[in-house]
Amino acid sequence: MKKTTRTSIVVLCYNSLKEATRPCLESIIFNTPVDSYELIVVDNASSDGTADYLKDFGAQHANVRIQLNDTNKGYAGGNNDGIKLARGQYIVLLNNDTLVPSGWLDSLIKVFSEQPDVGLVGPVTNAAGNEQRIELRGLNEKNFEKTAAAYVERQKGVWFTTEKLGFFCVAMRRTLTEKIGYLDEKFGIGMFEDDDYCIRAKKAGFFLAVAEDCFVYHKGSVSFNKLSVEIYREQFEKNKTYFKEKHEIEWTLTDIAFCYWDKFDKDLSAYVKNNKKGSPEIERISIRLENFKHLLVQIHRVELSSMFSNTREISSHPVAIHAKWQTRWQNFMRNMVHGTSVEKYRYFRSLSGRVIQRFSQKQGVQIPQAVFYKLHAIRETLNGRKLIIFPATVDFHYMTQRPQHLARAFAEAGYVVIYGTLNNQVDKVEITEQVATNLYLLNEHYFPFISYVFKPAETTYYCLWPNNIKHLEYLTYSYLLYDYMDDLSLLELSSSELENDHQKILNQANLVTVSADILMSQLPKHILPKSLLLNNAVSDEFIDTVNASNINLIDQVTLSSHPILGYYGAIAEWLDFDLIECLAKELPNSKIVLIGPVSECVSKRVADILWNYSNVVVLPPCKQLELIPFLKRFDICLIPFIRNDITNAISPVKLFEYLSAGKPVVTTNLAECVKYTLLHIANDHHQFVDLVRNILSAYPMKLDVLAQQLALDNTWKQRVQQIRLKMEQ
């Protein structure tokens, strides 16, 4: 045997000679080039003739060494004996209940030569508890070589990183064992020593990988299956407790679920990028779906087991029927199996991030180096100041609404601000992006790591939307703000969950800011002392830009000398399209200009109006300051909302922007508009048209100085000052 042996294969045996050990060793000899490895077989005091068989087997093969133990040293102890005997640059631990095909070893070891930071590599298989498991149709012990060969050929050269590996077959660098040592023998006969070793490898700076083009057939825990249920359960709980005490983290199935999501996310991203039929990426996802569903069922059972026993015992109970994981599985199938490529991509980008948020803190995930540097750079700017954290609501670079205004105003007031984004609309933030002095965007997938860098005493969390209460699970802070800014029905989420989260955060918050009078009236009495009415406002930057003399008017809306009736904002279901048609019909010499994104649910109605009325113009959305040339060209500003519970609870952001330009504003009788006497309030369509017609009779109109002053009295800078004063009380 040469001392420069490239790979040492260690096979640990304990009984099961005919059903496991003999077929395993024969498959190795038959399917692995003799000059590429040495084979070390360790027997843990078998009593079924294994020792005699191994003596003969070793005598027949020059590259085989046999270690016969007098006692059963368990999984870790037996494998450690083999590792100590190994001479190879790489060491493969292979269970005796496995079968290997031709080419398996080269595919497994190849990852090491291509990826120097990888310390452990595992294959894909038919039986494992994580994303290594794949389902190949018709595969069995007799045909696995032929059945798996076609798949691994299609996946040639593909590998992916993971958080944990099953040690039924695992390859490791010798440098890894030299750095972190052997398997922990305190785990006894087995269980959890593989997860333990994976964590130790990651802490030492190594990555874990799975070779998609290496398949190993696994019969599945032949030795453990012979244990009684009581002994197995006792060993499991004992080792689980030791694992928790050693690493100070809980072992849960959710960690495995996260690895599945990460795997699916990467494959789907590659699929969208390649965009070709019959792609290997989709195949990699589809052959894991069934096992993933099985995992979700297990997690579902764990969730049910934590509930009251009388709930668990009733199989038809709504909890059992409508459990969260069942719903998630249905959503997964609807988007993944039946969705378009874009829907698949969006779904997994969102879901993988949510799994990170929910479980990374609990599972003790180490902060990625790039994230640490980015967050630390932000912290360096504090210099004794406070940090304000805003969760993801609307993308920062999308239509500027209340969340972006508040974030900017706090930054301008001297706070350091982190604004979360999920890149749902237009943002493209990988980790962080500085958008202004003191103002940083952070991909919300990395929110769990904020508390790794920032201290609670320097952090305030400003929760917008009740579903963002989820961040309280891992964020640490000294002050909690909650902004109640919309009727809850406006959020497309479960109403019962929203209301529950809403009540929870109302009680937990130090201060509740409320955007509208009606919302204020809906607060419980005990919340009122810590609440603050905070209507929407206008930014100083917007006012300054409106007053600038170098703003050019937009050619598109100066096609004629006709008066312009203007609106900007979302063109959605809360617009009164009957009113818009009435204006177009009754005022044919005026142009009605609507600027903003058109919601899909109203797109047909908008198209019909454009077809029937040549004096209606719809223009695409643009950035906030780019709206100002349009605003200055408007003769009358419109707020043509229908009146319902949602719109009555809306404080229109555009209101004070309209007023800052000194324009007359005609609006339907919304609760948040009627309190301003300068506005022209209409109770019905006929009155709305009359108000517009009367204003136009004085055409051309002068700027309304009182309107401009009202805008100056309602700026976001003043709103932040109100919050600061309330916080200091």
C-alpha cells in the first residue's frame, strides 16, 4: 500500500452480515478502481459470523485492512478507530447498509478539488432525512445503478451547500479531522454525532456540500431498526439533550426545512436564469417534493403535539384540518407546480427569506461575514445616536408613501435609520444600500442579524403593519413604536391573524402612532394614553422643489390650453371610476390626467374609460419629485375616492403635496379631508362636477397662499418632532 493513498474508505459493521455488510463491501470492490482507495473495515463485536467473513475478505484484497473490536464502541467510537487507521488525503465514512455504483467515489471527491473551502461532502440518496434524499421512479436495490445513472449524468458537475449532512456516506478532508478532531463518542451507540460534527466543521470555517451527481443507495438504518421503540426513543432523547447542552441550540425539524427552501431557491433561480424546457433544475426540485411534503407532515405533527391533548385527539378538529403547514404546502404546490416561471421565482425568493427570518436566530446560525461587515459599517456611524428600524412594507424606491416619508424624516432628524426591503416591486438590495445621509436599506432576509451587531439600548423598532410583529422574536430594542396607519382589511392577509397581531403589538408598544381620526377612535381605552394622532404630511424637500423656479413643465400634459384636472397615486379599486367618467363627460374641454400604477383588478375598467373618453389620460408612475412638474401644470387636484371603511381611514399622502403647490383640491367627503376647510368637499358626483366647474370659471387661477401655508404647517419634520416629544414624556 502506498503512503500517498488518495482516499480511505471506512466501513463500520455491527451484525447484518448477509443483508448489509457483504453486499456493501462487494459493491465497493466491484465499482471502485482498486488503485484509488484503501478500504478499512471496522467491526463492533458482531455476533453473526461477521468477524470470520472479514478475515477472509481482508486476505483476498491487498488494499483492505480489518479492525475487529472486542466491544461495541458505537457509531462514533467505531468510525474513529477507522479514521485513526486511515492514510488517505480524504476519508469516506460509509455505512454498511449502503450500496455504491460505478464512478461514485470520483464524483464525491471531485468537489474537494474544485472547492477548497468545502470540508464535508455527501451524495444524494433514496433514504435520508434531509434534502439529500431524492425520489427516482421505480428505483430499488436491484436496479439502482441503472436508474440512478441517467439522473447523475444529467446533473454532472452539480453540487450545492447545506447545513447538515447524513453520515450514511460522508467524505471529509484529512485537514478537517486534524483541525476539529474525531466524532464525539459521548453520543454512545449513535444519533446526533453527525449533526454535531457538521456544526463543528462550520464553526471551523468549512462549508458542507452535496454532490448532485453522486448517488449512493441506502437501505436505511439497518442496525437502529433492530432496536426496540423504547430503547430508540430513550437514546434519541438522551443524545438530543446532550446536543442541546453542548451547542446551546435546539435541534428541530425546521432547520431541515430551511435547507430544503434554500436548495429549492437556488435551483429555481438557476432555472429562471437559464429559461429552457426540460431543465435539470426543475428535475432537482420535483424529485424532492414528496419527501419535503413528508417533512411538513412531521412538522405539522410536532405543532399539534404542543397543543392541548383534547385538541390532538380530535382528528377532525379545525386545527388538524387547517394547520399552517398544510396551508403552506397547498401554497407551495399552487405556485411551484402550477405557477409560471416568474411566480415560482417570486414565491421561493420570498419563502426562503421568511424561513431565514423565523429560524436563523433560534438555530444559532452564524452571521455571514459580508452581512456582518455591512451592518458593522452602519453601526460605526451611530456615534452615540439612536438607531430606528423600519420593517419591509413597500419598496423604498417604489411610490413614496408614509413608511418612506417617516424613515427619511427620522434620518434628517439625526437618527440612523435601517429600512427593510423584500425587493418586491423595484428595489434591488442584495444586503444593504445607502440612499441618503443616515438612511440605509437592508434586505429584510438579514433582519435576524441586526441584534448581532447593535445593542438594545441604542435601538428603536418602529413596527408598521401588524404582521411585522414577527421581528420581535429576534430583534432586541429599548423602545417599541407601532404605527397604526391603515384599516386592517387593506392588508391581504388573514383577518383573524392580523387582528390578533394588532392587539398584541398595541399592548407591547411604548408608543402608538395613528394616521387617522377613525383609527384613533377604534383604539382600546387603555391604549389611548400612549397613542399619538399622526396624520400624513409633506416633506420639506418636496416643498422646496415645488418652489424652485427651474422646474420645467411636462410636454405630455400641455398638449393644449385646456384645463388639467390631475390625480397621482395608485389607480386601484378605491378610485371612483363612475365619478371620473362623469367628469370626462360633463367637462369635455378639460383633460383628466391620472398618474400611477394601474391595479390588475381595475385595468379593464381603465381601458374602457380611455377608449370611450379622449380627454382622459393615464400616465405611468414616476418617482415622487418627478411628479412635481405635473403637479405644477395641474389646474385642479383631485382626490376622487369612493367612500368606505378603508378610504375613511386613509389620510391621503398626496393631500398636503397638492396644497404645497397652492392648488385647489376637490375631494369626495372622506373623513380625513372634511376637517380642512380649505378643501372643496363633494357629497355626490353632481356636486363634485359643479365644484370643479365653478373653480374653472375663474380660470386662469391664482395660487392659494393659505393652502401653501397649511402645507408648511404639516411637514414630516414636524411629525417626527411630535413623536420625539411624546417619547420623552
